[in-house]
Amino acid sequence: MNIVADESINRSIVTELRRNGHNVLYIAEVAPTIDDAKVLQYANQNRSLLFTEDKDFGELVF
């Protein structure tokens, strides 16, 4: 499964997901402070599950 983990996700969770065979792009590693809309756009374009604890994404989706 392809997952985009927002920087609000704890690194230990990302590590465990990767250990279990998931392909995880961790925003904190590749583009910290990137705009939420760009994170959502990347996840959509790459058909990835977006994993976040940031409630602001709800406003972007609905």
C-alpha cells in the first residue's frame, strides 16, 4: 500500500508501517512545512492513502 504520512504523524508509526512492508512517503523527511493542499494533491496524484493527525485537512476535503 502507498501511504503519504503527514509530518503530524509520529516517526515511530512511519517506521512500523515501513517495517510491515508499506511504501511510506514521510513529509517530515522530504518536504517539512509543505502546504497542506500540496500534501493532499500529492497523495491524490499518486493514489496514496493520506495519513494525518492534522484536522485542517478536513476543511480541504469537504
